[in-house]
Amino acid sequence: MKAIWYEENGGPEVLQYGELPDPDAGPDTVVVRVEYVSIEGGDLLNRSVTPPRKVPFIPGYQAAGTVEAVGAQVTKFAPGDRVVAFNWHGSHAEFFATPEKYVYPIADGLPTQQAAIIPVAFGTASDALFEYGRLQPGETVLVQGAAGGVGLAAVQLAAQAGARVIGTASGRQRLARIEPFGMDHGIDYRSEDIAQVCLELTGGKGVDIVLDMAGGHSVGTLLQAMRFRGRYVVIGASTGTLPSFGFFELIRRAATVHAVSFGGEMHLPRVHDLIASLSRRMARGMLQMPVERIFPLADAAAAHAFVANNHPFGRVLLKP
Ligand SMILES: NC(=O)c1ccc[n+]([C@@H]2O[C@H](COP(=O)([O-])OP(=O)(O)OC[C@H]3O[C@@H](n4cnc5c(N)ncnc54)[C@H](OP(=O)(O)O)[C@@H]3O)[C@@H](O)[C@H]2O)c1
């Protein structure tokens, strides 16, 4: 099959394209003929910093397409079914093999291209807000990194749950594009003081929940933006580094920190129900994710560079 792989960590230039053997179909495996690969923030982070477990290493968490083959123990899927699938690696290829527990049917009427985006972005955002963050209607949530995949999902889910949504992005133009998704107030993280604006908007109290996709050095500012007894949900490190917390800062605010590891829960029945529900909501037009650009699979290195450098709005896809 045609595939993308790398042998050592590095920038997009480590990605190679060519012919690799088709994936093995074990007894519990579903093999998906890939139509769309969704490039996830974590794909870039892994390529940069996580040593490949074996080489050649095919990157990629998520892709959607049609079931090509199933192992003898697979009960829920058959060849021809439209599915979106997750795995810890392997989506950047013509065929994506993954255990049945990581395969989700696509709702009737939902285009495969849109379905390819759902599980990681919308599932992570939902767990951050509700499973961990216990968001209540009327509360205020600050979404750090609101123009990315998880961020845009979080803005929509929080707004539709009756929360007030403050989001950050790099520049007013990007913020203006997020507003129709349900964001009440946008902060340009490059030029504005996030804590000061959040305190002004909440009458000095601070936001109830912070969702942090970016990590890095803004953790102090985000804690200042949060109310006493607020909840800080650690999701990602799109700056390249995860946030780190001083216990004194946490105690002073009686803060709770939640760490989300959505991939570690994607096999659970509750997550299968969640993804089915998100898929139906997207099929009904209630949830959306803009696709900034679609690259051929062969141009994955250019696609990764585009995601890293061009601030895409929403998602970038690959098409084998
Ligand atoms: N824990 C989990 O289970 C889990 C699940 C999914 C994803 N993640 C992680 O979450 C992160 C986001 O994923 P994604 O797929 O949404 O990525 P993405 O689509 O690439 O979006 C990343 C966002 O981060 C923003 N950002 C970058 N630097 C920033 C800074 N200094 N301050 C504020 N915002 C900044 C960018 O905003 P601008 O473009 O506007 O600059 C962009 O919107 C990744 O690190 C990913 O690995 C974790």
C-alpha cells in the first residue's frame, strides 16, 4: 500500500512517502480503506518528540473510510461499512488497521469527510467540558486555542450546553471567524492580557473552567483568569510543552486540575455512545468543523508543515 512513514523524530521533512506492506489483519482487527485522514494536533507533537516504537513508523491517529476486511472475532462491522477509526498510529496510509474497539460507525447522511474529524476533536472537547470539567449552564469557560480542532469543537459544545464562551486565538480575524460557532468573546493571545480581559468580563470573579490546548508558559495567566475553586483542564501542548503547576498557585485558588487522556478511554462503551451522539448531531448540522485544506497523502510533509506554520482554521485532511 501507499503510506507515509518516518524513522526518527523531527520536522515535517522526516516524513517519507512510498510503498509499504499492507497492515496485518489480526483476529480482532478492522482494516479500513482510507478516504480521509484527519491531521490531529497530536500527530505533529508525536512526530516531533515521541520516539517511534518501531520503524518504519506510520503516523496518524484518525481516518475515515470503508471497511475492507475484518478479523474472525470482529462482530460489529463487515466489509463495505462506512466507519471512522482511531489508533495510536497508522492512519497516514491507504489502509488503516485497528482493533474493533476503536472503530465507530458513521451516521447516515454524514459525509465521510466530516466524519473523519469527529472522534478525537469532538470527543476530547466533550470529555474536557462535561466528563471532567462538569460544566453547568450559565458557567463561563475559557478555551485556550479556540481556532484549532479541539478548540472549535469545545466552543460549539460549550455554547450549545448554555455556557458563556471566551476563546483565544492569534489575531482578530481568526477570532471573528470563531464567533459564529458560539463564542461570546474573543481574546488575541498575542496582544491582549488574557487574565485581565477574563476578570473584566466576569466582574472580577474569573472564569469557572479553563480548557488548555496550548500549554507552555501561559499557565500562570490562565490560572489568574480562573475563579477561586475553578477547574483547569489540561488537554494539550500545541506550544510544544505541557503546562506545569506550582502547588502554591493551586492552593491559593483552591483549584482543581484535570488531565484528559481521551485516547486512553476511546474503547469504553460510554465513549462509543458519545461518538455516536456527536456523529448524529453533526449529521443534523448542529456541529461543524471547517476544513481548511485537503492535501494528497503523498504530500503529507507539506500538509504537516502547513498545519504547523499557517494557522489553519479547523482541520487539514489528507486524501490517499
Ligand atoms: N489530552 C488529550 O486527550 C488530547 C486529545 C486531543 C488533542 N490533544 C492535544 O491538544 C492540542 C490541540 O490539539 P488540536 O488538534 O486542537 O490542535 P490544532 O488543531 O493544531 O490547534 C492548536 C491550537 O493551539 C493554538 N495555539 C498555539 N500556540 C498557542 C499559544 N501560545 N497560545 C494560545 N494558543 C495557541 C493555535 O491557535 P492559533 O492558530 O490561533 O495560533 C491552534 O488553534 C495538541 O497538543 C494535541 O496533542 C490532547
